[in-house]
Amino acid sequence: MRMSTYATFESMYGRKSTIEELIALLRPFSRESVLYLCFVIGALLKMWDPDESPDSDYALLVRSIFERQRADRYCFSARNNDQEFVFHRRQVLFIAKLAVQHCSAIGLDVLRNPPGIFGTICLMANDHFHFGLTAGNNLTLGVLDRDRIARVLAEFVVVQEYGGIYAVKSTARFHRLYRLHVPALNLHPQYVDLAWLC
């Protein structure tokens, strides 16, 4: 199994982008054009299948959203031993979510925009998936706080998705979620307890 990372705005420009900067860059585009492009990226790269990696489609997409210099860098990096990819499933879903929340129905068509801006949006989105969980981020040795533990567990859910579908693991996780979270959610006015209805 080859390990790879995803490219970030921080690794390119030396500073982490803010969510406000990302939204400001995304906001001028129409919601439909951003959602369409996210769909195309997911479909061309077959993001539902972690074993599939269509290299020619990846290079085509990278060259479509980045200007030549950055496109060459990311295409080379994808073929190199120290792989750094631009796209991944969570990122595309995150951009789509932001488009639904912050883009209007009337706006610029992202597909008619010159290469560069949507590439920067993709890199900025990747900045927001770092949770500071590695030793290089000044983690204190000893007991981790609840927030860090929750972030680590959230990352394991994604790792499990790519590990395959195993009913035993899913059943255990769903049972735990149901047992721990339903009592707290019962007080929420929009919560519907389906087990109680059956």
C-alpha cells in the first residue's frame, strides 16, 4: 500500500488559510456550477472506489483548475514517491457543502473561469482537514483531552470507510452511537426516534 498526502494552501504559500478566506473566494460562483464541478471531479476520479485511481483523468482535472506552473507541480507530485494529491472525497464534499451554504443561484460560472481560482479553493479546503494530531504539532505527552480524542476518533471513521465494509464494525459503532447519543438527542425538538416509532 502506498501512502500519500493531500496538497494544501499552507504547504504552497507557507500559511494556513482561514475559513473566511475560503468562503470569500467561493462566494462569487453560482451554486449550481460549483456543485456540478464537484460532481464531475468525484465521477471522473471514481471517489467511491479507493482502489481506483484514473491517472489520466486526475492530470486532466489538475490542468483544468490550476495555472500551468502549479498544475505541473501537482501532476509530477502524483507520479512521484512522495505523493501529494489535490483531490479527495471529504474535500469535494466540503466544497459542495460550502457552495450550498454560501453561493447564490446567480453567480459566475466556475467552469468559464480561468484556471487558478478553483485550484486555490481546493487547496484552501484541504487546510481545514488538519487537526494537529501528529507529534510534530507540539502534542503534550500524557493524557489527551476529550476534544483531541474526539478528533482522532473522527479520523478513524474515514480510515474505516476506505478499509472496506464490515457489518460487525458498523453494527458495533451504530449501537454505541445509539446508546450514547439518543438520550441527549431526545430533548431536541427536531429529533425523531425511529426505534420508538416502530
